[in-house]
Amino acid sequence: MNPTPDPAVIQPAPVQPAPVGEVAIGAADARQRIVDTAYQLFARRGIRDVGVNELISSAGVAKATFYRHFASKDELVLAFLEQRDRVWTVDMIVADARRRGSTPAEQLLAIFDVFGDWFRRDDFEACSFINILLEMGANHPLGRASIDYLARIRGHVQQLAEEAGLRDTEDFSRSWHILMKGSIISATEGDTGAAKRAQAMARTLIEQYRPQA
């Protein structure tokens, strides 16, 4: 016969099993796992095609865990856009272009060398900021957020233009960004040589914005 537990002795709380399908991970790791999963799915397929249930299943977390970190799918998309800016814009495009060029003008042109390599990759996924803007529209909060991140890209271009001593750098950066966005759309159509064509036009653009004598 089992002895009666002494009420004076504090009994350890029973271990609660993790919810079915959830990997035993910490809160910070769980959030990052969700964002990383969203990054892969949203970048490849856009946001409307990916549902919350698929995100939860692919991330290996419970529904309660998902909603503890993100009150809505839109909140997760905003986190995705933030990570996309850091991973794609800053680390892949800007940092790589700066490594490839020895002068600011060369670094500007190197953006299209980076694009050329990117366009030929099997996992080329186009620009998520453009994709979400077109999916959601300019008046939707996610569309407005995408516009803000596109403006950040122009900011990086403008910074390089200032370092190169070009004039009217804001106007220059807008023209340059048209070449960037246009080449991405052309590559999405299947033109893997779009970056070289854009780069040739970009050389002319730089000369147009050289300081006038």
C-alpha cells in the first residue's frame, strides 16, 4: 500500500508535456524559428499563398506559441520585412557591392554584378518588397512598410553617390533605383542578362551626374 503524502512536504509540480508537434525550444529561439520559416516561405511564394497553419507546422511550434510572439500574420510579415532588409539589402547587396568595388563609383556599378550572380541562382526569388507592395497595394500597412524599405535601398544608393561626389544625389538615387527594380523584373521574366544591360545604362547615368565644370 502506497503511503499517504505528507502535506507538509512540498511536492514537485508534474512535468507538462510540450504541445503536440512543438519542438522543445526557448522563447527567443521559437520566435526566430518562426521568422526564419516565414523568411523562406514568404520570399519564395509571397504572403497570400502562405497560411498561418502552414507556418506553424513548418516552424515546428504550437499555435499558442505562434500567437504568443505574433498577434497576427501581418505582424509576422513586418518581422519578415525587417529581416529581409538586414539579410538581403544590407548583407547581400550593399555589403557585397562595397567589397567588390575599390571606389564608390565602382561599388555602385558592382550592385549589378551582385545582381547578375543572384539572377542566375536556382533560388532567385525576386524582390520581396516589390512583391508585397504589388500584392497588398500602397495603402495597406504592409504595402506602406514595403515602400519604406524600398526607400532605405535608395538611401544606400544615395550614400554611395555622395561618396562618389555626384550631384543631385537624391534624384540620382531614384533613377538608379529604377534600373535596379527594372532589372529584377526582367530577371523574373527569365532574362538572366538583365543585370549587365542595367549596368551599361548605369555607367551612363553616373557620367550624367558628375559635377559640371
